[in-house]
Amino acid sequence: MTTHSHSYDETTDVELDLIEGEDSGDSLTGHDAYELSTEGLELEERQALRRVVGMSTELTDISEVEYRRLLLERVLLVGVWTEGSAEDAENSLAELKLLAETAGSEVLDGVIQRRKKPDPATFIGSGKVTDLRNLVASLGADTVIADGELAPAQLRNLEDKLKVKVVDRTALILDIFAQHAKSKEGKAQVELAQLQYMKQRLRGWGGNLSRQAGGRVGAAGGGIGGRGPGETKIETDRRRINTKISKLRRLLKDMKSTRSTMRQERRRNLVPSVAIAGYTNAGKSSLLNRITGAGVLVEDALFATLDPTTRRTTTSDGRVYTLTDTVGFVRHLPHDIVEAFRSTLEEVTDADLLLHVVDGSHPDPIAQIQAVREVLAEINATDVPEIIVINKADAADPMALAPILHREPHAIVVSARTGEGIDKLRELLEGSLPQPHISLDVLLPYDRGDLVSRIHSEGSVEQLEHTADGTRVSARVHPALAGDLTPYQVA
């Protein structure tokens, strides 16, 4: 090792082993060959294959097992500012930072390029790609995340020029969904969205996908009996992906029928349904827990819960209704996600009332409302009555909430964490539920307590009195219950 200690900074461990492993005593031969191989190359080209610190997983001592540190992926964020103000562009990149951290990475820096529209070849323009490559090299980043959806050609061009992995906003969101899906339906929905995204980008994974199986002699080809046009690797992969997509769609179709049966059962029993929707990390699960005591996972992270949760609860006068927590939304939510989760999002479409939860502490809550309503329009849920619930009042600036309260007539400020405004929300919710429309005044014998119970759970009691002849009830009920109460109606 003493012969080559002066060259260790320029050579890798593998190269040193190869140099020292030569039988000849002239060790400078390998070193001279290395110098000739790098002579005339630019600094950026030599750094393209630089050694990445901390990539080795070999343990030097068994005690390191207990003290091994988690090495996070080091990422650099890049966005294109095409419209809106600079603050809007910075808020979008800040949200991308939260998404990257949720996916399990360390964000090193973020840059924004001002353009009228993204460059069709490199997203940020050929000139800025060189600057970005230098920034990647100086920071030691191993991944670049683009704040937008990249075309296959843009993805391939950026990876060729930057020499690091490049992913877009859509792939990042899909990765988070894959980590957080817990139920069988949720996992199938995420896998379907990932395959649909992947199928369009097979061409960006390298030239080896265009090689055919037949027509070449040797290990790579078929030789005698294997010649012919064959099937390219990309065609094989695309066929397998299409087969898997068809299988997942059949599986989700069966699950959709089960979910539809459950909704029909609630409809048959005339149980009103309330859906909780809104931006991710706005506090939907916390609100569900506060109102119903559901015990759903609550975490200060984006897309912490993906699987819908339905809980049955009652109003102050005893009427039964259901609350359903749905998947969170985000700006530019991938279309594949919306399609894959359509059966889940139908809980919002079929609801009698929508609680639209907004993060009051967010820098731009109005943009959150607009992003959620775009997704609601995509699933045809704009006709559902809506209550804007501005959550996190304990951390929000009252001056920032004033524009929302001015724009949205049906808005209320609450804090699911402290309980502030929850009682007023319950009153507003109960008053917005569909009311039975048939008024009856009945005298029920004391042995028909079952009908009294049904009036409480299915109808709206206006007056109740216990008399010597039985229980006299004035209430508003649905037609089905009205038919059973008609024999006891007071003239």
C-alpha cells in the first residue's frame, strides 16, 4: 500500500486492488494507465462516476449493528415557474419538500426556473441543465425531483445529462401512497396507478429494452432455432404490465361491488352519510376522532392514512348517521391516482353532506380549497352540499382566515386538537343533514317501545310526552316508518 498511498485520493478501492494484484513488480504501470484514461477529460465528466460517500454496507465491527444509522436519499428539488406569483411557486416547491421528506429523503436544496412553459426536451432548458449538473455535483445529491410531471423524453434527457436519478412529482406521490397503503384494496389501487404510470415510461429506462430475443448467436441471442423478428424487451414488459393491470381492475371491480352493497344497505335503512374530504394533512382523521372517537391513526405527515374509515354516530336528538374519512388531496394529484381510487372516492359522490377540511395554518389555504374542488369536479361530486371546516385554529393567524370566511358562507373555524368550535360544528352538521318530511302525531302503547326507538334513530322528534295511555310523540319521519306508525296516529 505504501507504493500507491499518494494516488488513493484519485483511485477507488477496486482500482487499487487491481493495481496491487498484478504479478509484475512495476506497480506504476496500472497508475500510468489510470492517468492516461482521465487525461483530457473535463472536471464534470470525471465527477460523473465519483465515489458516493456512505454507500458501503459492510460492517467493520459487529457492534455497529446496534448503532447503524439510516442513510436517507439526498435529493435536490427543481421547479419551473410558469404562472402566478413568486410566492405561489415557492409554496409549490415547499410542498414538494414535504412530499420528499415524507417519502424518506433528505432535501439538500431547491431551485426554480422562470419560463413561459416547461422546455419540451429538458423541462428547465439546456442552459440551466448545466448549472443544475454543477449544483448536483457540489451538493453530492443522488436524486433530482422535478415539481411537475415529466414526459418520458424529458426524464431520459435529464438523467443522461445529470448522471443521477430523476423522478417527477407524480412518481413521488405514488411512492408515498405505496408506503402508506395498508388494506388489500388500498394496495391494489396504488399498484394499479403505479403500473399505469410505468407503462407510459418504459421507453425512458434504457436502450436495452429495444433488443430482440431472436436473430443473434451467443448467450444474448437464440442461435439456431431462435432466429426471427422475436419480441423486444419493451414489448414483453408492456404485455406483462397490461396483463397485471387487467387482473387488478377485475379485483377492484369485485371490491367495488362489496362497497356498493354496503352503501345500498345504509340507503335502505335511511342512514344519512357525511364524507370528510380535504387537503392532505389538514386534520381529517383528527376531526373524525374528535366527533366519533374512531381512534384512527393521526400523524403530522402527508397522506398518513389512505384507507377510508366509516364510523356510525348519532345526533343530539338520537338520529343515526355515518362519517367517512377519505383519502387526502394535493395539488396536481396524478390522474392515475384519481382513477385508481375512484371506487373509494365514490363515498364522497354518494354522501348527503361533505365536510371540506382546510388547514388554517397553511400559507395559502385558498389554493388548497381550489385544488380539492378540482378533484371533486373530476369525480362529479360538486353537487354535494358542502361545509368548509377550517381546522387548526390554535395554530392559524385570524387575519389569514378572514378572506376564507368572507368568500365561503358555510364556513366554520375549529381545532380538532383542542376541541375549539367542535360543538358549533356538530350543530351545523346536524342542521344540514337531510330531514324526514312527513309529520305525524302518534300515541304508542308502552309495549311498542321498538317504534319509539325507531323514531329516535330514523326520524326527528319534535315533542315527546308519557301519558296514562302510552307515549305520545310528535315527529318527522320517512315514508317507510310513517307506514308503520299510521295505525297509532292521533286524530
